[in-house]
Amino acid sequence: MIKVLGIESSCDETSVAIVADNKNIIEHEIYSQIEAHQPFGGVVPEVAARSHMDYLGNMISRIMTQAKLTYNDLDAIAVTAGPGLIGGVIVGVMYAKAIAAASHKPIIAVNHLEGHALTVRLTNEVDFPFLLMLVSGGHCQLLIVYNVVQYMLLGSTMDDAAGECFDKVAKMLGLGYPGGQIVEQRAKNGKYNRFKFPRPLLGRSGCDFSFSGLKAAVKRQIDEIKELTEADVNDVCASLQHTISEILQSRMINAFKICAREAPKVNTIVLAGGVAANQHIREKLSLAASEYGFDFVAPPIKLCGDNAAMIAWAGIERYKLGLTDNINFIPRSRWSLDLL
Ligand code: KG4
Ligand code: ZN
């Protein structure tokens, strides 16, 4: 059995995992730094890097002990090598390199986006090729995933990512950070059709996204009301969540049409990234997918956000293909997927 240690430290989650190729997550810990960043209303890169330094070493030791494994029992070390906040990425990469060097094990430099993309192959039975909607705080893309290393970009955001839009509106409403989860909670008690927010690019062909006009419209609405009641806040949240889900749905349907024409083997849509945790969005996209004859798959909520199990799994997929890396690899703050 192949066993890989995974390390993730590209943003504000410090996470470590040991995953086996029989899809067993042997150990997994996610430490969220939310409290450290909350006073600043967003992630502060330097605070994040220092926090990864404070926690990562102990977390790795703890899961190795709990799993009753030594480094010698591992087949490889997989680590997020980018894209992300470079200070945090460097912390994870240095730990991974030190363990790999000391134990003479191969190291695998994983692209964080590839980790999100492949998570469903750990939690579900999903074969290549599949359509991927990757929606997180930093990314909003539609891609065809042909295999572990080959992706075709159908469209991406021209300005903000969907998660960023949730976060920025939450900040405007004084709801704190991170916004997506809080907006989802508040939306449960709100009226989704009270405010008619714009849905940029709706009705146009293609798979590009735009959220900055929506964000600006929500700001204008908030300024217009001036003194927001709790009910107003709930209604803004519900209307925003509904609008974002409609934007995502329209782009996804355009992607279905492209697949029908150009990639008829693609009949599964995977929703991944932090925003995939949103129940309303999952339900709306799942319904639309079934109308178009596509299977809809999203990882369990716990594995939608940043986590090391997805990095360990991507490491396993690469290891099986013989794709290990030279220990001299350089961490990267920017790194797009290998596009066809
Ligand atoms: O994938 P992720 O953990 O980190 C990045 O790689 O960006 O995604 C974080 C993003 C944040 O913008 C957060 O607000 C959003 O995912 N998010 C959600 C929900 N949970 C997290 N957005 C909407 N609804 C949620 N339940
Ligand atoms: Zn992520």
C-alpha cells in the first residue's frame, strides 16, 4: 500500500495528512488560523507564515505518532508548492524538504489547484475526463480535467473570485471573516428575491465570470439603506448568495454546451474549492446538471476548503505515474495548472 504524507500551508489553514492509495485518510488535521486574522478582516500574509511555523512541526509529529508510522514507512512527501502566500508556502516546503532529505524519500511538489481538482477521486469514484468548476477565495474557473496533469481552461474570472465576493460583502456588512460561511448562515433567514442584484455576463456565451459589478451593486444597496436591520442583513445575504449561484449556474450550462460539441466524453461536473461548501450552490448546480444529463459530484464539506488530504492524494496520483520532483524545486506564489 502506498502511503503519502501531505502538507498544506498556502493560505490560512495549516494542515497535515497521511493518505493511502486505497483512499483511506489515515490521519488528517486542519488548524484554521481564522482567529489570528479576524482582527484584520482578512488574511495577513506575515501572520499566516508565522502561524504555520508555530504549528506545523508539532502537527506532523502528532499525526505520525497517532498513525504509529515512522518516516521510513512513507512512500513520499507531498507538499503544496504554490500558488499561494509565499511565506506560508515556503514554511510547508521547507518542512517537506527536510523530512524527504533526512528519510531519503521522494518529494512531490503539488499545485494547490490540482489538489482541489483531484479531491473527488479520493472521496468518490470519478474517472477522467471531467468538467471542473473551481470556486475558492482566489480562483473561479471552469476547466476540463483530462488527467492528473492536463487541463483545458474554458473560462475564468475577469476580476474577483466568487469566494472573494462573499468575503468582501461580509466585510461591508460587518459580519467578519471569512465571509462565505457566515453569509450562508445569515441567508437561511433572508429573502433571496428582495434585492435584484446584477448578474454580469449572464446570457452571454462563454465561461468567463465577473463579480466586481455585483460587489459594487451590493455596496450601493447597503449605502442606500444606511441603518441596516438584522432582517436587512439576512436579505442582502440571501439575495447575494442566490445571485452568485445563478451566475455560476449560467456559466456551468455554457460549459455543458461546449462539452456536448467538443468533448462528448465529459459527462460529470465536479464542484471544488471553498465555495463548494455552500449548500444552496451545491443544490442549485446539482439540479441544473441533472437537467443537462451530467452527474454532479462535490467533495464532502470538510474537504472543500484547504486541507492536506487533497495534497497527499494528488501526491499519490503523481507518485503512481512516477512524477516525483527534484528536491531543489522552488516554491511559487503564482502557478497556473498545466493548460492544454
Ligand atoms: O479553497 P479555500 O479554502 O481557499 C482558497 O484556496 O481560496 O476557499 C476559501 C473561500 C473563502 O472565500 C470563503 O469565504 C469561501 O471559500 N467559503 C464559502 C463557504 N465556505 C467557505 N463560500 C460560500 N459558502 C460557504 N459555505
Ligand atoms: Zn484552496
